[in-house]
Amino acid sequence: MSSLCVLGLGYIGLPTASIFATKGRRVLGVDVTPAVVETINSGRIHIQEPDLDVLVRAAVQSGNLKAALKPGPADTFIIAVPTPFQVRADGARVPDLSFVEAAARSIAPVVAAGNLIILESTSPVGTTEKVKAWLDDELTKLGRTVDGLLYAHCPERILPGQMLKELVSNDRICGGLTPEASARSRDLYATFCTAQIFLTDARTAELAKLTENAFRDVNIAFANELSLICDKLGINVWELIGLANRHPRVKILQPGPGVGGHCIAVDPWFIVDAAPAEARLLRTAREVNDSKPHHVVAQVRAAAGKDAAVACLGLAFKANIDDLRESPAVEIAGLLADAGLKVLAVEPHVTALPKALQGRAELVPLADALARASVVVLLVDHRAFAGLTLEQLKGKKLIDTRGVIRG
Ligand code: SAJ
């Protein structure tokens, strides 16, 4: 069985490294953060995802998964590092590929003839070619010549909250710089992927991944724009969408307080950056979704008197997870605190407030928040809030951004 070196042990790299290890591959997981390496080597995890702890423990206990700060020799290298965007002085969002570049350069001392280098990180079109160029450059600097390196982009599409299931059951795309690279990648992922694996070129694979998330962003923006129109016209957007969705070819998504997470609110910008004149709809969708938290804040401020206590139900970026990063709910709670309101945050999935809210809000149980607040804003459709009724909120002003609370 061939060996692997996985660069980046985050939400994608860690489950991927672990599943390969449990299938009998020797895996070296690399992360630049010493605490992450120590945690994983002790069989524990530093991120939250259902059942990931069990998988990582099994991988480490099998002896097949080891974490380190630096890469070592392997047959295949998988790059799974973050690809955020930067905001340029003129306001444009441009991809930040510095982590990918650092990872590509870091393997130059250890790559060997015939190795396969896979980029899994969500990336702008052309990044796989750049990985090759960065590695070539670093090899030249080291005075090394390594023949027959293969490169492919094999994007990950797993849904936070269901990652382990989707890792195995989602179809995959393997886009090589050469057909041989695509085929070698397919053989590798077939180790654990039970679904179909489609082969293409690297640039198509790169744009396919971005397209999937841009599609979802545009569709959520449609729902969010409808909610703004309905607020203006005094129509219940949830009833409206429910009725329109009775049409056999209409399937509108759900409005909310904005789009969070690390992918959908980022990836469309990579397309806009590459084709700014053409990607007009994608840019507008991003703007619509990014403006939604401000609309919610304006609604709450209009409902709340000066110094009012506001119960913010939910802080996570979506339902039934504890991930608070890039969450519109956290942004809204912060903006309400800035406006001088007393913010009582209810988030049953965490035990401490995120840094952005520390000292500016209180984390309290649901009953406590409902007893003290005069305004309730429901921000996340967690199961924990599903039973709430209008009766329980009598005498309070309610802003339900997810359409959860029933009469
Ligand atoms: N949201 C709405 N209304 C909806 C659906 C979602 O407001 O009807 C919001 C959520 O509350 C959340 C955000 O959108 O704030 C994103 O949530 P999500 O569940 O749609 O997606 P993510 O970010 O958890 O995961 C996405 C997935 N992409 C697609 O569904 C096309 C996942 O498959 C990708 O692997 C992941 O991005 C990624 O890593 O790229």
C-alpha cells in the first residue's frame, strides 16, 4: 500500500488523513501548529465534527497515522490548507494562496520521482498549475531534479455536520494536469470512496468546486432577497416560499440572517476575481447575502427601546453544529452590542462566548434569556429551539430570521 503525506490537518485534511490510515495506508499528517500535532498524536482532536474523534483515535491507535510539523517522503502528497480571501485597498476580494504556496514549497526536499501531488483545497482556476510552478521553483533552488511528478485537483465537497458520511458517499472529481494524474488520483480515492469518481482536467475541477458553492450562494441570495421584499410588502416569506415550492419545478431555499461558514461566502469571490465583468450575478448574490445581517440589526433596533435586553437565539453559522466561525449570528450579536443593547446570547452547543463577543454579551441558558429580554431574535434554527411557541414569547417583540417559531 502506498504512503501519504497530508498537509493541513483541519476540517478537510484531518478526516481525509484519518480515513486513509484506517484503510491501511501509512499517513503522515502535517500541520504548522505544534498544539494540533500534539493533540492528534495523543489520539484526540482539535475541531468538532460528529464521530471524527472516533475515527482519529482509531487511525492513531492503528499506528498508521502520525502527525508532524514537517513533511516527510511519501508516494502521494495531499494539500488541504485554507484558501481565504484578502480585501484589497480598493475593496476587491482577492484569493490568498499563501498557505498553498507554502505547502507546495515545503515538500521540495522530500518529493521523489513519480510522486502524485493532489491539491484538495478549494482554489481559483489555475492554482494546480501554480502548485507545479512553485514546487519546480523550489526544486531548482535546492538544485534537485525530480522526474515524473504528477499533479491533480481533487476538491472536497463534504458538508460540515455530515462530513464522515459524505466523505465516503459523495461523488468525487479528479482533475489532473495530465490524464495519468487524474487516473492515479481516482485509484487512490477509490480506497474509501464508494460513489462515482469522475475524471477531468485540473482547471475544470477547480471551477466545478467553486461553481457548486456559488450556485448555493445565488439560491440563498434569492431567498434572502425575497425576505426583504416580503418585509417591505408585509407578506410572510415562509408562507410565500411554501406555496411557491408547491410548483413542480420551483425549489426555493430558506432565507436566514446571512450566509456563514468558510466556503459559500468565500468561493464565489474567486470566480468574481477571475472574471469580474462576466460574474455580475455572483457578485450581486454575495452582496445581497452579506447585507442580510445589517437588515436584521436594523429590524431589532427598530423593535428595541434604548438599553433593551435582546435575546439572541443561536450563534453558530448554521443549525445543530457548534461552529461559530464566520457566523452571521455572531456578527449580528456584535453589532447589537455596538448599538448599546444588552445582548443575552443563547447557544446550547458551546460553553464560552467567541472572542468577538467576550465582554460584550452574556452567554445564558434559554429560560434565563427569555425571562430577561424584551426582544427575541432567533438567528439559528437549532433543534433546541424547535419547540418554542408564540405563547412562550408573549409580551416580547420577536424577529424570527429562520421562520422557526410557530403560533
Ligand atoms: N443557508 C441559508 N439558507 C439555506 C441554506 C443555507 O441561509 O436554505 C445558510 C446556512 O445557514 C449557512 C450557510 O448558508 O450560514 C452555508 O450553509 P450550507 O449548509 O449551505 O453549506 P456549508 O457552508 O456548511 O457547506 C458547503 C456545502 N456546499 C454545498 O452545499 C454546495 C458543502 O457541500 C461543501 O463541501 C462546503 O460548503 C465546502 O467545504 O465548500
